[in-house]
Amino acid sequence: MEEKLIKDYSSPGRKGYSLPPLEVEESEFNSELSDYLREDVQLPEVSEVDVIRHYTALSEMNYGVDSGIYPLGSCTMKYNPKRNERVARIAALSNLHPYQPEAQLQGSLEILYQLKLDLAEISAMDEITLQPASGAHGEFTSLMIVKKYFEDKEEKRTKVIVPDSAHGTNPASATMAGFEVMEIASNERGMVDLEALAEALDQDTAALMLTNPNTLGIFEEDILKITEMVHEVGALVYYDGANMNAIMGYAKPGLMNFDLMHFNLHKTFSTPHGGGGPGSGPVGVKDFLAPYLPKPVLKKDEKKYYWDQKRPKSIGKVHSFYGNYGIMLRAWAYIKTVGGAGLKKTTENAVLNANYLKSRLKDDFELPYAEDSLHEFVLSGSRQKAEGASTLHIAKRLLDYDQYAPTIYFPLVVKEAMMIEPTETENIETLDHFVETLLTISREIKEDPELVKNAPHSTTVRKLDETEAARNPNLHW
Amino acid sequence: MEEKLIKDYSSPGRKGYSLPPLEVEESEFNSELSDYLREDVQLPEVSEVDVIRHYTALSEMNYGVDSGIYPLGSCTMKYNPKRNERVARIAALSNLHPYQPEAQLQGSLEILYQLKLDLAEISAMDEITLQPASGAHGEFTSLMIVKKYFEDKEEKRTKVIVPDSAHGTNPASATMAGFEVMEIASNERGMVDLEALAEALDQDTAALMLTNPNTLGIFEEDILKITEMVHEVGALVYYDGANMNAIMGYAKPGLMNFDLMHFNLHKTFSTPHGGGGPGSGPVGVKDFLAPYLPKPVLKKDEKKYYWDQKRPKSIGKVHSFYGNYGIMLRAWAYIKTVGGAGLKKTTENAVLNANYLKSRLKDDFELPYAEDSLHEFVLSGSRQKAEGASTLHIAKRLLDYDQYAPTIYFPLVVKEAMMIEPTETENIETLDHFVETLLTISREIKEDPELVKNAPHSTTVRKLDETEAARNPNLHW
Amino acid sequence: MDYISNTPAERNKMLKEIGLEVVEDLFKMIPKEVKADEQLNIESGISELELMRKAQLTAKKNKSIDQQISFLGAGAYDHYVPGIIDALISRSEFYTAYTPYQAELSQGTLEAIYEYQSMICDLTGMGITNASMLDGASAAAEAVAMGARISRRSKVLLPDTINPAYREVIKTYGAGAELEFINLNSEQEIIDPSLIEKEIDASTGVVVLQYPNFYGSIEKMEEISKIIKEDKKVVFVIIANPILLGLLKPPAEFGADIVVGEAQSLGNGLNYGGPNLGFMACKDDRKMLRQLPGRIVGKTKDVEGKEGFVLTLQTREQHIRREKATSNICTNEALNALMATIYLSTMGNTGLREVGEQCYHKSHYLAEKIDQLPGYEVANKDNFIHEFILKVKNKKSSEVLKKLIQQDILLGFDLKRIGQEGILVCVTEKRTKAELDKLIEKLEVL
Amino acid sequence: MDYISNTPAERNKMLKEIGLEVVEDLFKMIPKEVKADEQLNIESGISELELMRKAQLTAKKNKSIDQQISFLGAGAYDHYVPGIIDALISRSEFYTAYTPYQAELSQGTLEAIYEYQSMICDLTGMGITNASMLDGASAAAEAVAMGARISRRSKVLLPDTINPAYREVIKTYGAGAELEFINLNSEQEIIDPSLIEKEIDASTGVVVLQYPNFYGSIEKMEEISKIIKEDKKVVFVIIANPILLGLLKPPAEFGADIVVGEAQSLGNGLNYGGPNLGFMACKDDRKMLRQLPGRIVGKTKDVEGKEGFVLTLQTREQHIRREKATSNICTNEALNALMATIYLSTMGNTGLREVGEQCYHKSHYLAEKIDQLPGYEVANKDNFIHEFILKVKNKKSSEVLKKLIQQDILLGFDLKRIGQEGILVCVTEKRTKAELDKLIEKLEVL
């Protein structure tokens, strides 16, 4: 550890907090309640200075988007505008209790309603729920909607089809919703294999889960055929919105005949990832699925915005309140700032940056799928592995050059995969620098593979023993 | 350079700003004005992301109080509470124009008035001006008051006496105010030599400038005798408030018969130093000097707070407006939070920490003055210099251990001086760690002086060539 | 404004490298039929000045909690949030980072989560915690599903003293896992242990209790625990309010197998109910650990023997196990967990206890005074910690609520919303005596 | 609350190390007579919650600029401040640092100041700049003193078109340096060059002009410059508004020897007039450099040849030269300079120019419309950039100002404050057309 644990700063009696005086007389605990009082806790006792210095030091051991390129494929690590943070901290927008009367919340409800309308416009969906708190939460919500829809139609459908290139959350969400998962292989061009799909589809099929472009960054050119095939057996088609940054303003899931989808506000709409969350995963549906959305649903009449609680066909609630409102404020601020034309320009530049990187890297790293790709692409480190260092090693070596690594070993359909997504907020110098670093590493592997295999060398800790961590878990102090 | 200059990120046409639309029609520049239009400027053209990353990277090449101990003697680098920053950013306290009607500013004026009262109480002075924007500015203001006072009395007094241990700002301020400076030597105990003082004092003497405890951290035990001697020749005694953190709640300059003084809000009252400013240097005076204070002076009647502009004897203004108001807000928040008893406790702990450090270091480093000291103390690196590494080298070597260095080569009365002031916000572990590091360095000098002489080794840049910088100044890109 | 970094000249250079003429060529694989041929029907982008003005104007249509006196709780709590939390989480290395997949460049996030896990274990008395859940309700729902998986039984006892929103979410998730729920009806704000004894059987996999319960009361934890523990297969899930666990015995002492809850109260603001912070802890037991959803951070060593932190036990997770994962949870509430960690570090032992005590004493002061007023009665006056049920006699609760709103007081959560009588009133350490006395006075003259 | 880190037990341990019994023993050298025997008469400390509440309640007694429409300028300007500035200067490594005495641990501050110096040189056209001054007025005062030192002459020509607050501060400082000031009276808001020609003589050391001047007008810079330059010894000081230097010719083009001014307008908020940001630049001339007050950062190399930054030319400064220093300035406005640096980086060439243009066009739109109204006249309508003098006919200016305040409009700076007629009205890029039109409408019906 470069910085010791906060508990190691603890000194009995040291105090970092301040509370107002009690002012009222103390009430005794009656005998029954006093049985429930605990002896003590073992929290750190530290000063405010200790807390400030410790967490400042921890922050310095981290890498964020403000530190440099973050080319994690499928994560869309774009710049998080500071002004959105300011909007989310306006007291009269943030210091709100979820059970305040709606009349006191018309400003916030207006913002949420605008966000709904804009998401619907971007996706060509008809109705939106903002309740899911993450992308996977949105997936689960969507599949529960699918489930409820068929229950309502009194059809028993048990199967959900997922391509082998899908995010792991897709099959996991389907399982949580009580479906069986059937995986289908991609074809040699990295797309859905129509024959495999046809074979998989039957009367038991509830849905196909698909992202488009897929996790290889490749647009499913037969998308209309695919959605048609699924609909033909009476099943639904669900769109995983993780890759919306590839098509905003150019194409819409609704126009591709998807029936429902989720968004990731923390990817497409620039809200910060927070070291792993919070995110926000709104779900959009076509009209016929709207009755099944989680309750309540935000509505508007002539006079006011209100939460419609009377939703007899709803799947129920998926969150204590209305979802990750603070994140929605940021996404709203982003959409208002960038505007409709700006969103399209965003897409163009995200795709341009990715294609530029691909073009500059494809000679030195294997490109398993030659197909045109959009906002991200997948390389393979197979050639380098043969020379002595794997994709994992390359990733770790990148850290020595003060750059974050791409997503590695995903999608599973590519061996030694490196999935690269630069986003539109990186400039050409940063992209060139990333390319040059990867080319340097590729050269290093030829010349001195041990150097790369033993990376990282210059980080605060060197390569950590994950096997030991799992074998003898040490999960708290 | 670890991080290139912002101009080196520039790319023609890149844009990081946003402005609202013009909305109105453009007005032509008439022929005369159009002669004054410039061709172009050479500012960087960068994106918002570029700006964020560049200045984030620069910040990471800096060391602040939140990074660790900052034992700069005479600078009082204590923790800067975050809540004071929040207070200073409340829109209705900060977004105020200096020429708004006073009726719109009663809240702020109340705060300033409370601050005045508290400073008067702490110092036993009668009236306060908040206008000076730094300590040295407060010194200059004080000396102009002295000058004006004697002009008003039609006495011609040209001389200001300054001890040889004084801050350099003292003689410089006296010169700016048009006085001649006479320096007097300290005695062997590190205090004002009363005989030297007696010899210096005469009818030409306008003032003696003194800080107490002095820059050696030593309290002038003859302070009442000193002030009496000065007053006997009709001169005034000015108190340099840089060392207020040593006596708050224990002693008051007013009770020592000082006639006027300045405060450093950025030292004693925990406002941040900002990498060199802004500070705030209020001046307190005894009643008989109040007429000479800079105008306007903050007053209160039954109904309201107001700026008294009618000050016929005032020295005039020293600042465009009312001084560094934003810093005053922070100091006010600090005093309100800590309270009267807390300020005394602050002093106690500042002095305790300094004496603890002195006690632990005095065997290994020469202590030129054995006298009891308060919030700071001065060691000499002479012994170490004889062994091969000077105080400058020790200071640079400290940086390798991620700690800031003490003030060095000041006060001038001590050779190879190291002036150490830990402040009350450091805890014993941090003090012990600092001691151990200094002892380690002392050992290193014995064992491997070159290691110390070539320090720092682990900073982003190593020892920089100051001579070259001064010989061939490169002051802009 | 947009956030495109490259200039037109640079874009052309890049297009040239790719071998294309115009940027539209990048999208030529998209079939015409699905292409959006019109510009998005979203207004043009605005400048920062306009955005801030728009946001401020919109904010004026709200009335926030600090513009009135609020006694609202019912699952979202208005506790003191130390200002240093925002200062620290605003460090961009924290909030603009991703999930710490590359451990060596993410030690800050990882060490903080390890601290979070340690403090949650301390508070709950449990041996294992994950790195956070989406919110209290979904954590409870996942705990129930986990309990059913472990017990291999599908019947779940669900008392009505559990937060009604949580019960709804538990049922939504349960519909996925095809669980059967038995509702238990309370008497006098707590569950009669004999009811559990009556309902529990060989098909019962999970029993859930809330501590303190939705009404602020403490269930007969010991007694109920004894009943549950008679069948070792039954998984006992306790939903706890962590801010009170500085004062109250840890759920582990009542034999909890899984402890979950909402940790928004720990240094997180209200934010209209989100982002919140679900937490989830379980017994230190390999079988349970294998079933625990979500990320976990572990301490390990690097190649030179230096200690460090990694995401561990990832074989439970969806990106490896896919459809066999313990949960689909991926993005969690890491930044909120960091806020809770800083909160607990700042408050420490004495601070957290004092918060609990202040809540207790202030709420009891208020309840006693109101109970003495004619026309009002505190239903659970002998048993509550910081939230109580106020019953209004001879008047409609809704009328009382409405009149007080006009006087800038939010009296509490109207239990009408869940089909019951009364108002759930919450008092935190933030309420001053003057505010409590003002409410008492207003109620008296109403 | 206090900020004492050590516990009583630790304090005892430390006292023991020192060899003392009680903490009071540390102060025993203080003579009884000067000891404060009573506790400070300052209220007890309060908690953060109470502090924030107190601050918020006190703030409510104010009415800030954003709660109304403001046309106040006169030396303090309400320009757009990009939000990223506060995000960046809130990095504690910047704002909690000291003056960068240990260069190797302070490269962030030093490099930023070097950038600041570069951009100020660019804007002013001058060759040398220091690291900042306390504010515009004191910078002007120090420039005058510096000019007198260089010319070795004590007479200073001081037009009345200079900001009156600056003139006061210049005179205060001048009293210290024992300078003689000749006031020059303007006609039609600018100084007649012949007046300078008349007053300048062999004892004149300094001539000061403001650009644009206090009334927003541009002096006859070329003509005056020619007159001044006839005597090479005279030092020409120009006070400039740097935010307009994206649009206007640099003062260097008019032969300025020293350029000073207030850079609050560059990304610094209003803050009731402070902290402000004085800047000071001079010609690239060794003699001038030796006389320049304040800190200067220079680029150099480390022992390995790597470039880096240091405070340089410190032999001018008080901590080395003491009474012979060029100034006593020590603490300056470093953080404000950082804000200006970030501002200029963000705005860039086109942004800064657009700000100037928007100010020009919006203020001229307003001035033209008002000038057309009966009862009002714009005095300097042919010559102003973003500030103009509005004269009110048949009414008292103060009445107009007062009535508009009641309608949430601050029309401007009442020139009565300096004994003149009229109102100084300032329009920045922040004012919207709707706001301008509202003012026009109100003035019309007044």
C-alpha cells in the first residue's frame, strides 16, 4: 500500500466531526429498547485533516478521464463536463425528498419530462421510464416487461436468445427474469448468423437481445430482416443501448423495429462513471409495451407534471423511488448543451476517432473482422502473444505509459481481444500518442518481451496477485 | 517539463468556450474607433478537455497543505477548512458588485462588522480596517497612518526602527512610506537589545516595528519596557501580526501597548494561501489613530451598516474597493466555527506542537537560541554544513521524502537557519514522521553527503538552475 | 456547444488516413431504411451561461427541503452531510474513473472500497460485504433471491412492517425468480412472532425483517430469530438502517444471514431519491460468498510483496459466468459508497453514536409533546427510534398535512399512500429545538 | 468545533517530552501584565450545520447581482466565468499551497504563472510581466512609483479620466514616495492632448492614461503618445482593461513603458470587489526589469537538463534587499492569476475577441435605443467600448436609479459619487437582449 488505511490513522478520542448541540432534554431508553443498544463500533477516530489528506492521497492513486485517454471498449468513457456537475448541485434541484408533494417539484419533473421526450426522440421509442439505476437494471426491467407482456397475453414463452458477442449482463439479466438463455454464434463477418437465428427461433422464444452496432462495433446490416424474423414467431426484440454513441442522430432503434431498449446515461450522455457507479439505465418501449413499465410513470396534463401511480399492468417497482435522479440532471444538462445537431456531430466524431485509430493500428495488430465498424473496434493480440506477451501484458504495459488500457478478453468471440473505444472527446494528438505507445509496446515485445510481461513497472503498485486474492479472500480489515 | 505548456496543445480553430448568441444587430465601429482594433492575439486555441487535463496535470505537480506537513516558519500553513470555502461560494454572499446600494448588502456588511469586532477583541485594538489585501499591504497602510499622524501633529519624523530579525517586508514597507530605516541588532538571547534601542530612539523616530514573539519564536519579555521607551520619545509602536498564532487568547498586542498592527487572515485565520495569494491584511489601531485609517470605514447605526466615506484625515484609499472580501468571508467562518475558547486552544496546540518538535530535534541540530519559544523555532544547519551538506541541501532532501521544507536562511541573524512552524493542525504522527525524516537526513549527511547534496532525486524535476534563470531570464513563451 | 475536440482540418486529415471523403461515408453500412433522415427534433445546443440560467429558472419551480422544515423520512433521510465529502468526491480522479478493472491504476478507488467493506462489516457485524448495490430496495430484492437460491426454497415471509416500496421491488424481482410471498400483517406496528411461527414451514426459504421497521419500531428480534433458527435452511434477511447502527446492536447478533439496506443516510444527500446506496452483507461462509451478487474488493500483494487491492471473486459475476452469474449487477453505486466511507471516517465511533442519540432524543421530545396535545396521538410511542406514527383524531390527516405545508412544514409521510391511517414523522439530528417547538405550536392551534 | 488534531492523551505525551506539566507552562515567559486574563469575548464555536445555516440566513439579507439585472461596471465587471475555473482552482494542490519557494515541489503553480506571464505579455504587447499585483489600483500606484524611480522625477500627470478609486490609491502611495500630482481635467470624457503638452515639463516623470478610460472612451492615444515620447525620460503608464485587449490594440503600440490594470474581468468573479487581480507589465529592458516590483517566474533547466520553472530575479525583492527592495509586495494574487490563466486558455483568440465584440455591440444597441428616448442622452455615444455615460434630463439621476432598483434593475454607477453628473452604464456579454429591452422599456415609461 502506498497509502495506509484510514483506520491506521485512528487515535482514540480524535474527532473529525461537528454536530449541533442536542438542545432538548435526553429521553431515557425504556427497558425494552435499551436491550437493543450496542456496546461500540470500531470506526476510525480521526481528525478532519486526516480524512482530507488520506482521501486526497487515495485520489492521486487513481486515473480518471481528466487524467487522459480511457479507451475502454463498450464503456464510452467520454469527458464529463463540469457544468453538468454544477447543475446537479443546485440546491433547489438536488435537496429534494422523494415524498415531497408534486406541487413542490414541478421544476424537477419538467426536467425529467424533457429528458424522457429527448430520449424518445433519439431512439424512436414511444414511452420511457427513468427508474432503472444502471444499464443492467434497465435490461432486467426490460425483460420483466417482456415477461409480463406474454403473461398478459397468456403465452408461455421461456427462452431468450442472445448472440455470443453480447455483454455478459444480457444472459445474466435474462436469467434473473426467469428465462432460459440460448446463445447463438456470430457469422464469419462478426454479425448475427441468420440461419442460426432462424434455427433458434420458435414459439418458446420470448425475445432476442441485441446491440447494434454489436460489441465488435459492427452494424448488423440485416437488422430489418432480423427484427422481422423475431416478430414472425411472435417474440420481441430488445435493444441493448450500450452502443448508442455509435448511431445517435444517424439511426434509431425504433426504426430498426426494436420493441424496447435501455439507455446508459453514464455512457452516451456523459455522466461520470464514479469509479463504478452511479449510472442510470432508462428503458424505452413502443406503445404496446407502455402498460407494463415500472410504476409510477411520469405524465403531464394541462396544468402540471405528475407521477401516474395507477398502472394495473405494471411489472411493479424496480427501485425505491424514481431512479438515479442526480444522474438524470447531468444527462439533461448535457443534451440541452449539445443540442440535436450536436448529438449527431458527437456520433460522427466518435466514429471518426475509432476508425482513425483502427486504420493506424490494423497493420501492427491482427484485425479479426475486416468489416466496417463504427464507434469501437476489436483487435487481437494473437500475433504478439505468439511473440511472447499476451493482451493482458500489453494492457499492463500501457499503464506504464500513463494511459488506461482497452477492454480486454471481450468480446469472447475474439481471442486475445482488445476492444477499443476512444469517444469523440479525444483529439488527434491523444489518439496519435495512444497509437505510438501501442506500436512501441509491440516493438518492445519483439525486442524484450520480459519487459512487457513484467509490466507495470512505474505504477504505485506493480502487478497484483489476483489468484491469491481469490484463494484467500481478505475482504475487510 | 513534466507537462507541456498550454500553448503546445493549441490547434488553430479548436474551441473550448461557449458564449450566448449576440441577439442584437452588430454596430459598426466608427472610423476613429476602428483604428484601435487589433489584428490578433496569440492565445492558445484548445478544447475544454485540453484545459481540464492540462491544469489537472499541473496540480498534480504541486504540494499543498492537503498533501502533508508544510512547516514553513512564519507562514502558518495550517489546514484550510473546506466549509469556509463553501461559505465563500454562497452566491448571495459572493456575487456582489462593489457599487451595489448598501441596502442590498446588509448581510455582507454584518459579516464584515462581526469580523472587525472579533479582530478588535483578539488584539485589544479599537478600530479596524479590512482594506489591505495582504500582510505587507497592511504594513504599508500602517506606516502611512504613522506618517499621516505625525503630519497632522506637524511633527517631522523620518526614521523607522526595525530589528535585524524582522521580516523583509518591514523595512521595505517603511521605505515605501518614505521613511528611513534603521536596523538594530538583537541581543544574545534573540531579543531586542534595549541599549541598542535606546541609542536608536530619538525625536526623528516615527516608529518601531516589531513582531512578538519575534521571528525566532521568542517572546520579548521586556515588551512593556520597549513600548514605553518608544512612547517616551513620542514615537509609535507597530505590531507585525504575522505571529498572532502564537498568542491568540493568551496575550494581546493592545495590552502590550502597541499602537497599531496588521493581521494576516491567511495565516492566523486559516484562509488558503492560494500558491502565493490572495491574502488579507487588516489593520487595527488604537482610538487616537482611527481618523487616519483608509477610507471608507465600516460603521453601524441603529438601523443599518454603512461605509463611512467622510474621513477628512484618512490616508486615502489603498485598494480599489474594500479589500479581499472573499478572504474575509473565510476568516469569519473560521472564527465563528472555532469560537473564542477554540482560538485559545488553537494557540496552545500550535505552541505545543512547535515545542515538541524543538525538543525532539534540538540534540541533532544546533539550536542557536536556547530561550523558550512559542509557535515556531529556528535551528541552524551549521553542524551539518561542516559535515558536507548545507541547509539548502537538507531542504531539498526533505522533498524526496514527500514533505515540504521549513523556511530557510531566515531570519538573517541565524546562519544556515531553518525556521520551523508546524501549526496546531498537525498531529503527533506527522510531527514524529517529520522528525524522523530530518534525523535520517542528518544521518545521510554523515554517511553519504553527496546523496543529500544532489537532492531532490524523486521530484518531477530535479534541482533547478536558479543562477541561469536570473542570468538569462526566460519570462514568457 | 459540443465537446468535439478535433477541428475541421484535423477531421479531414483523419478521414484521409482512413481513406474516406466525407464523414457520412463512415455510416454507409447503415441501411437506408433505418437511417434517421431528419435532424433530431431536439433544440440547438446552448452555451454554459444559458444552461445555468435555464437550470436556475427551472429550479425556482421547486421548493427544496432547506426552504421549509421537513419531517419526511420513510426511507430517505435528511441527515447532516459533512461538506468535506463533496470536496473529496469532486476530485476528478475519483468521479471520472471507471470500475477499477486495471487495479494498478485504480488503487484509490479499490482501497476506498476495501475500507467501505470493512466499515459495513463493522456496523452490521457480518463477515462479508460487497462493494455496493443499486439501492436499498433492490439490495433487499437481491438478498431474497439469494436466500431462495441458498435454501433452494421459494416461499418468502414478508411482513407488512417492511418499507412498502421495498416490498414492491422484492416482489418484482421475485416474479423473475418465481418466488411465493406470504404477507404478514402487523399489529401495533410490529409483527407478532407467533405469526411467523405459524407461517414458517418446510418450503420457507427466506424470512425478511426490517430493523428498525418502516414505522420506526423495533421488532421482537430475539424472539423471531429463535423461531427462524429452528430450521437451519431458512435464510434470515434483515434490512437495517446503517446510520442507527452506531447506537443499535448489529443485526448479526440476531442471527442474520444476510443484512441489506439503504445507506443514503451515510453522507449522501437526498437527490429526490437517487442515486442511493444499497449495501449487502452476509455471513462469513464460503457458500454464501459464492452466492453474493456484485463486486468485491480484496487485499493482496504485488510481485514485489507490496500490499494492494483488486476486484476479486469475479467468477461469480456476469462478465465471466454470464447466465449463471449470481446477479446481473455491473455498474453499482461506487461513488456513493465512497461518500459513505468518508462519512463514517469523519464521524467515527462517537460521532455516529451521537447522531443516533440526537435522533432518538429529538424525536422523542417531539413525540411526547405532540402526544400531550388534544387531538393527536403517537401510535408507537413506547417503541421507536427516530420515526413515529402520528394519528390525528377528529380531523383528516391530509388536511393537517396540507395546512402545515402552507406554513412551510412538511409533517411527514402520509400513510394514506399505502392505505393506512396516520402520518410517519421523522426527526433527524438536523432539526433544531426551535423547529420542533414551531411544529408543536402550529399543531396546537390548527 | 476546532481543528486541533491531537487528543488530550497525545498532548500529555508531548508535554512530557518537553518536560512540562500543563500546557499553560508553555506561556510562562509572557509577562503577567500583558496576559489576557479573561477568555476572549467571542461566542463559542459552532458546528458546520450551524455555520452553514448562519451563513445562509445572513446571505438572505443581501441581494446579489444574479437576483436582478445589473449594468454596474466602473472598475468591477460582471463577465462570464467558465465553470471549469472553479473546478480546477478547487484542486487543493493549487489553493492550499504556499508561494512556490521550493520550486521542485511547486512546478504546477510555477508553470501556470509562466503561462500567465506569457498571456499577459501577449495581450499588452509588453516584454516582461510579473506574477501579479494586489489589484488594479495598487498596481497603478506601484507603476507610478516605479516610473518616478526610473525617471528620477517626481511630477506625475494624472488625468481625471482615470478611475477615481485608482487616482486615490495612486495618491496614497504617492504620499509615501513624496510625488507631486497634476490633475488634468477632461472635456467630453477624454483628455485634450494639448493639456498634456501644456503641463509636461522637465520635472515630469510619469504620465498616466487609462485605456479605455473610466467613462468607457478611448483617449487620443497616438497623439498623446507622440507628445510624451518627445522627452525620453518620461515614463508612460497605461492602465488597460485586459478583457478588451482581445479586440483593442495592445498598449505597447502606443509606446507604453508600463502597462497595469485590473484583470478581475478575466475569469474572476465579483466578490464585492476582492480578491481582485492586479497585473503589471513593462518593456523588455533590463533597467525596467530591475525596478519591477513583485515576483517573477522564469524558465530554466534542472541538473539533468530537463526544463522547469523557478521564482527568479529575487534580488529585487524585500526578503533579500529589505529596505532597498523595489516594493514590499510579498503575498500577491496567485490563485486569481491562475483563474485568469485558465480563463484565457479556455476562451482563446476567438473567444476573447467575441467577448469584446459582444460587449461592444450589446452596449451600443442599448445606448442607441436609450439615446432615442426623450429625456435621456448618451454623452459619449461616438466613443465608447462597453461602458457609457447616460445623462438624464429634467429628472434627478438618483431618482431614476432608485426607481429602477425597485424594479430589479441596477442601472449603473452614479457619477454623483465622484461629484459629476450622469450614470456610468456598463453592458457585458452576459446581458441578454430581453434584459436590454426591459431596461429600455422601463426607462421609457419612467
